[in-house]
Amino acid sequence: MNVEEQLIGYLNGRSEEQVTRDTLLVEERVIDSMGVMDLIEFAVETFHVELDVEDLTIENFESVKEFAALILRKREEECG
């Protein structure tokens, strides 16, 4: 499973709405502030990335597609 698929699976397990890669997570109220924290914890544990304060922007949590892109950028930065 790729990063987007894992995130969609995680979010669909916690949401009444069907989440896709383009679902607007905050705007459509799929996640709230606690949901953002849970999503960060999931990403750190699952994908073994460290997210910095500057990564915590609304743009990075806009959709699964955007959050997955952040995770992939962080992996690339950490691997060199």
C-alpha cells in the first residue's frame, strides 16, 4: 500500500464520510484539531517521519494528497 492508500484507510476507519485523496479534510470536517493531532501521531508511527512545527500548516492538511506529499518530502529529506 502506498502512503495515500494508508492515510485513506486510516481516515475512513475514523470518519462517517468516505474519504478520497482529494477530500478537503478540515474544510469538510473530516478531522478537527484533535483529528489533526491523531493524524500526525499516525504518520510519525506508521511512516517513521518527524514533522516540525513549520510543517504544521493548513495547506499540508488540506487533503490526503497534500499530507501524503508532505510525508514523502520528509522521508526524502531524512534519507538524504
